[in-house]
Amino acid sequence: MTPKINISEYETKILKLQEHIQAYKPLSEKKLQNLKDWFNIGFTAHSNAIEWNSYTLWEVKVLIEDGITVGGKTIRETKETENLAALTKKIWDFLDKDFLLDENFILDLHTNLLKDIEQEYLWKYRNSQVYISGSEDIPPKSWELNKLMREFIIFCNSDTNNILKKISDIHFRFVKIHPFFDGNGRIWRLLMNLFLIKHGYFPIIFPAVTRSEYITSLWKNKSNNDFYRYFLWQMHENMSDYLRFLED
């Protein structure tokens, strides 16, 4: 169960953690590469596991770092893992760089996620209605998607005084729009991390073990409050892990 955290208290805790992390920057090339490798394997494994991909953390490491295909896995699971790992590696390119989102970037992200898996869904939004299992919340009609995605991109690129809340909102809004037939979850977690990196934070991992809390916080109601609490909880946990890594 997601802790019933106090939002303002956790925002303050996270800002203090960020100050401690910033004090260690710039990182040595070796330390930064070790951090990237750790994150890339972890994010790929957990983000895919949330979508019921059966690759374990160790199996992802063997596939990505050693190029060894694990027996008993489907071709789809293997391609999902390879594709997501490649995209995860690329998000570090935006570290300490400005980044403006546009539609082509989202479509390209989705295309690279599903390449060699579902060719018919590439480079386009869904063209029919979808429903979310276990939720009474119904995503928008397909004919609404172009307008909603334009509004979403404008929101993503707008200024704000509360970066954490905005990044949480980016994730939450993309969830509710649900523009693709497949791959939505992995795309919105990648976008979330791109914007964290843009604003000077390290990217984060939502552990598969908290899948139930994560999904419930997204689809429980139309308010972002539950998800924002989940987001802050995981931000705090991830940043604490980063600080221990840097102090080692």
C-alpha cells in the first residue's frame, strides 16, 4: 500500500536530497557510467515487468550486457527488452541539456519501442476505443487524440514553479490520454524520466513489486493526488539509493 505521506513534507525531503546529490556533481566518468549501467538494467527490467514481461533483473543484464538470449523466453519478450534497453540508454543523452517535446519525438519513441514487434501500430495513434481492465475510467475517443496530444505537448513544455508536481502530471495526463494500442506504460515512464533529467534530477525506477500500488494510484480516480503521493514516495526511495551510491 502506498504510504499516506504528507505531500509538502516529502517535497521538502526530496529537495534536500537533491541538494546532497548535487554536491557530488560533476561525477567522474567511471562513476557516471556505473550509475548509468545500474539504472539502465534496473529500469528496463522493472518497467517491462510492470507490463508482465517475465525477464528478471539478472536475465535482462545477461541479454543486454552479454548478448545472451535466455532460454524459455518468447521472441516478443526478448525484443521488448532489447528495444526498451536501447531507449533507456538514450535518455542519458539529455543530461544537462535543454529538451522540448514534440509529436515526432513521441511517435519516434513509440516506433522504436515496438519495432520488430507490432509493425501495424508504428508511427500513429490508436484508431479505435480502448478500455482499461479493472477500471471504470475510459480513455478518450480516438478522434480526440490529435487535439489532446497537442495540448499535452504544450503542457509538457510550459513553465512551472513546482517541477515535481508537473512531472507527476505529465505521467498522469499521458496515462489518461492513452494514445497508443500498446506500449503506453513504458512510454510514459520514459517521458517522466526525460523530464526529470531535463530538470537536473536523476531518472527513477518504479519497482515491479509496487505494481499494484502504482496502477491503483493511476486509475483509482480522476485526481492526480494519489499518484502524486506514489510518485513522491518513489522519488524519495530512488534518490536515497542514489545518495548511498554516491557516498560509497
